[in-house]
Amino acid sequence: MDIIVQKYGGSSVADSQRIRAVADRIIKTKEQGNKVAVVVSAMGKSTDNLIKQAKEINPNPPEREMDMLLSTGEQISIALLAMAIKARGYDVVSLTGSQAGIHTDDFYNKARIVSINSERMKAEFDDDKIVIVAGFQGINNKNDITTLGRGGSDTTAVALCAALQGKKCEIYTDVDGVYTEDPRFVKNVKKINEITYDEMLTLASQGAKVLHPRCVELAKIYNIDLEVRSSFNYNMGTIVKEKTNMEKEIVVTAIAHNLNMVKLSIYGIPDVPGIASKIFGALAKNKVNVSLISQSSGENGTNTISFITSESDRDKAGKVLEATLIELDGKKISALDNLAIVTVVGAGMITNPGVASELFSVMGENNINIEMISSSEISISIAIHQEDCQRAVDILAKQFNLVEFDN
């Protein structure tokens, strides 16, 4: 019997009706002769509500206690879903992250999975049970509950699939696949039937909300095929895998955008080896994600280093720069708020030059100023003012034929 891992997001289990619909889908998969492990997120907006309540009580809640609190959302979901499956006469068991053997490092709120002891789940399979696992959570070496960060249920699902040597990991959400842009942001976008790990990882890391970047990274490492599908219908979804059958003339596959970004710059720091390592090592230690980086020469043997980060990481990043400024006797720190990052992605860019020129030309023609640029073999990212983001994405989607044109 094959092991199928399915993950259902918060919108898929938002209320009792949706939970019963998910139960029916799980049972159908079981009746096809599979062993089924299911990873579930918290219901609807319950995680957001818990965060809001916590901050009403304490504006700076301890990270450990936040993990204790937020993990309860998934525990409610798995228990209710198990009840719905049991009501239909099928054997089922719900497991928290720790009961499922998910062990993490010690970083609260942004923990990473270190190992999974799958013996408990395999024993439940031997008893012919459907296994429901709480996503987004694990346990560290202190036996404290940890959470994996927003979107961490995707990561849980792929990690379980790897540990169980599952045949496939199905990610169910409120859209029926990966699109050339967020269909809630751009009209008439196209659904992508197949996409490579590298393309999907770039899209996910640059703002595409359909999959968590860490889950795509794990799928690539363990060569697990992902299928992104809607839990609201039975349409075919998007397959994420190592190689695709897409036509070679497709140069740009999709566009991602990331709002609420900030550009931070530190001026007048010494132009000597090791300074950048010192700055970005400290940022990494403080779990600050950096998107784009630039360095320019200043006067009298000094440099200016700039980077883009999210507004949520601004305070932590600012403290790192302040410490660096004092230590290195730099000149000043500046911040440019209300930015967005727009990224065009496509494996076809490797063998098709000219995408950068085309992108910059169309931005210039439409008077959209670019603050920073970053590129790789399969992507080009630009930082622009947030007020220009919608217009820029619409223009680029049409420029690279990523929308269905009205007849």
C-alpha cells in the first residue's frame, strides 16, 4: 500500500462543513487502497486571533509562551477532523507534533525540523488507522513545544512524507494550483500545470503564498513530488518536481511580489575584508531574512551597504546596524519604507538572454523607479515603491504573456 500525505490549510478546515468535506476527501483516498497521513493547519483565522489576543495581554509576549499558545490552534483542528472521520466509521488517530515524533531546534516561533521518529505513525498504519498530525509544530530537546513559523504546516507535510517514504505529498488550499501570479492580485492569470523545484522555491521565497519555501526546499532534497490542489473542488492541480514537460519557448514562468518591505542602509563603514560577513552574520543570528543586497564605494576608503528586509524584521535589523555603526565608527543609518519586491521567474531565462533588458525597458517606459536589483540564472528581482507594485505586476504579466487576454 502506498503512503499518501495530504496537507489542509486553514481555509480548508475553517468550519464544521469544511471539516466534513475534508473528511470525505481523506476517506476517498483511503478507499483507493492507500495509507493516509494528514497534516492540518489551524481553523480559518484562529492563529491571527490568538496572536491578537496575546498582544492585548502583553505587547511583547515571550516567544516560548507564544509557541505554547499558537500550537493549540492545530490541536483543535486535528481533534475535530478525527471526530468527523470516526463518525463515518473509519479508524483514525490525531497526533500532536511531539506525539508524531517531530523534533526541532531551539528557535521558538521559527524552529526548523531536526528529525522525525516515525515509529508511532507506522504503528498506527499497521492498525489500519488514518493518521491526523498537527502541522506547524514540534518539540525541542527541552521538551518545549516549538512552532515552525507561518506556513510551517507545508513543511510538516513534506518532512513527514520524507520520513514515511510516501509516494506523494498533496497540498490542499483555497486555490487549485500555482498560477502565473496571485489570482487575487492579477486578473486572468494562467494556471501552471508543472513547475520545477527551483522555480517554485524562488517564487515562494519572493512572496508567492501558495507554498512555504522550506517545504519546497525539503521536497527538492528528498525528490518528493508535490501537488498543489484546491480542497474546494476536484480539479487537477500543479505538480512541483525536478523536471517538467513545459515547452522550451516559455521563458518567464511566473511573477511573485512581496509587499511591506524596507530598504536599510549603513554608510561610512570601512572598506576592508570581513565587514559584510560581520553584518550579515549578525543578521542571520537574529533570524532576519534579507532579500536584496548592494554595496557601493564611498569616500576615504569607506563603503555603503544596503539590503531589503520585511517591515516585521525592521527593528531587529536596525539594532544590528546600530551596533555595527558604533563598533566600526560609521557615519549613519537610513531606512526607506513602503517598498515592494517584484520577481520574474523562469528556467527558460538560462538560455534566453534579454529578459532583464525587456524588464527594465518596460519599467522605464511606465515611469516606475527601481530602487535595487538582484538576479540569478532563473530570476530577476526589483525593489520598487509599494504604490507602483500593482501596476508593475500587471504590466509585466502582459509583457511576458502570463495572462489570458480577453477576446
